[in-house]
Amino acid sequence: LEDNMKQNFLEPLHHLQTKDLKDVM
């Protein structure tokens, strides 16, 4: 369960970061 929650939290966070990086570049 904890692993699943971690993945659910980190996955969107990672997408946001990559999106921001693309916008910056």
C-alpha cells in the first residue's frame, strides 16, 4: 500500500517537473 501511494504521488510530481522543464527550455 505504501509503495502504491508513493508511486501515485511521485508519478504526477515527476510529470509536472518534466512539463516545467520543457516550458523553461
